[in-house]
Amino acid sequence: MANIADGFLTISLNKASKLNKGVFEEVINNLKNNGLFTYGGDCDITFNEERKEIQVGFSGRWSCDSCWEWINNELSDGKNNKELSSEARTLLINSEIDGYSYEWGTQYRDRVEKKSGAKKLNQYYHTKLDSEWPEVLEIINAYNLNQGDSKSFNGTVKITLREKSEEGKYLFEINGVEDYIILIDKASGQVEFSYDDALFINKKFDSIKKILDGIKNSDLEQDRGVDTWDGNGETIDDLIGDIDEFYELIEDYTAEKEDEEAEKEDEIEYLVENFHFNLNEDQKKCNEILKILEKINAFDLKKGDALDYGSNLLITLCEKSKEEHLFKIKKKLGKIVQDILDIPAECVLYILVHKTFLQFNGSKLEYNFYPEDDINYANLVDFWFRRKKLSNDFLAFLIKEKKEFTYKELSEEFKCDPGEAGGICRDLINEGQIERTKFIDKESGKIYWKYWKK
């Protein structure tokens, strides 16, 4: 059985018109018996005769889109597959309709509305239910709480700011479907620690310092992650699901526009699928990607603006001059790809383009170690050359020494940032240039890698 979405509908009949009981009952009976509004149980319908309102509680398969589509079909001027008489359809056209549907915790929630005389529902989707916790807490102004204060939301969720540090770290307790602890670095917008048992943490690790020390000393382990918390989606839904400003109208598409969008999606899919390759050595793929950027009007973006293609891809114009553009392309990877490549969930590609000739000037695939706040046109180009030299130096060193080294040891040898050293090692592994061996620390049980060259 598919997931069940709950829906609610109010049909406000035209008060100036006399109610035709037969037509009214035709609408009611069809809603109850057409099979679309009863997927999870009966369709519950009440009528307020004084207000001339029909109220409908119902359920849909996965979502309630099929219910909205049925109503739109009956409202439309088209003659195909009508289930209502012309009189019953006129009753709906002359009515005002408001409704909503949702499946609690699945990041799906929408609203519909129609004025009297309109022949189509306007449908609005909630656009923020897939937000991560750092953004959710920003939305509800939780960072502005005083230390120790709590705030309740809709009688279902309570947020408490346990502690905030001078370094901008915020420790929250979230009491919702379950009780959670979450430590956030606000500046980076990253979750540094999370745990789905607030009582345990409050007893043994009741401060930011104790949590960080516990992690450092291996006395405390990260839980499965906030995305896997029981009730995570439900709690976020309770916090922001009813905020009006996050509902966006779904635009109508002409057949021509649908074709254009489908073609654009194909182009973006190509960009996503060809994300992992060395652009420096594949000019053909590079040129194809540059043509895609031109086709989707990426060069018309203003500095800092982005093109958002759902959960998979975000294209941002970081810097621009008269002729040159610096794009950042961020892609989220699936769990299987992460495990295979041994990389974080998000990868970032930077492309520097000379627009007039659509020539590719340089790129580098990075794994989230390069501080985004410091990125600009000049230092990124310098960074690419320096990174390439370091990569060559690492390879020559490993060939010469014929020993195994951790990325930290290589960092010390070449006096570079440990994160940068780790990124270079991953690049060389992915390119097949070097090998690596897994080790387990006997005292801490932590896994680490050593890199070497045959």
C-alpha cells in the first residue's frame, strides 16, 4: 500500500444562488464514491447550511494531487472524462474553494484555492520542509533566544537554547516527537554534534565543552545523524509547516514550455552525471558543460545569484568581470556514491570561464575543505596552480620514499593545511595515481588511512 496523504477541503457555495438539492447531492456522492478521496478511509463530508459550506476530510494516494486534478478537470471547459453533470460543474465553478493536503514528516505539504468563477485551482507547495536544522532554527529565530530560555511552537515542539559560546556555537535541546540534542556552528551553518537522547547528554555532557571534549577523547560518539532521527521530518513540519510565506504557487505550463523544461532537465542531468571527471584533461566534456551553462542563462546571473535545481544541484555565480565568470556548482551525492568514493555528501566544482570565446580556463573538483568565504577570482586561480604543484610534489615524494604516510604526515612534510593534504590524497586516489591502506588505532578504535605509491 502506498503512503497516505491527508487532505481537507472547504467548498463555499455561492450565497446568492438558490441551492439545488439534487445537484448538491451529486457533488457529495461523487466525492465519496469516485475512489480518489478515500484511499486511506472514508471521505468525511459535512454541510453547514447557514454558511452554505461543504467541508471535506479525505485522503489520497501518496499525495492529494489526483484529487486536485479531478476537481480541475471538472472545472475546465474540456469535454473529456467528465463525471459531473453540467449543473454540478457550474455549482463548483461558482463556488470558492480552499484546501490543503500533507503527509506528516515526508516534506510534502500543499494548499489550493479558487475564487468564484475561476475554472482552475491555484496550487501552492511548501518549499522549506526539506531544510536542514541550522536553517530551520534560523527561520524560527531560535538563535536569538537567551541562554537557558525555551520557546514552544504549536503546542507540539519546545526549543531550548542550552548554551551559546563566544565562538558562535549553539547547543539546543529539541523536544518534539522525540527529545534531541544538537550542537551547531552558526557561522558555517554546520551541525557539529547531534544525539537523539537528550536525557543521556544532559546527565553526562551538559555543556559545549564537555561534548567537544567527549568527542575528542572518544568518550562520546556521534549518533546516526539528524536525518535519521525518529520524528525528524515530523518535528520540522510542526515548526514551519504552517508558515504562509513558504508556500509558492505552481505555475501553469504550456506544452511548449513543458518541452523547454524537459530539455533543460536533460541538460542538467548531463551536468550532474558528468560531475566526476577531470575537466583539465577532457576538453570535449568541458565545452559541452559550458554550452549548458549558456543555455540555462547562467551567464546572465548577478554576482551571488544561484540557479537551484532541487536537491541535486546548485549553480552559483561567485564572481564576474566583463569577460570572465567564476561559477560554483554544488552537487549532493547519494549514500552509495559517498561510500564508493569515500567523500562527503556534497561536492563542489569551480569553473572559471572566458565567456566571449566560451573557453574553459581551469577548474578543480574540491571536497569541501576550501573556505567559501575566502573565494574570489584572484585567489582561486592562484589556488589551482598551487594545488597542482602540491599534487605533483606529493606524488614525486611517495615515489621516492616508497613508504606509507598519513595525510597529516604529508601535511607536515610540505607545510600545508591538513584538509588540503587530505583533499590532494583523495584526488590522487580517484585518479588512480596512488594506493592506500586502512589501519585501526588500537587504543581509540578509529580508522585511518596511509597513502603510498608502488
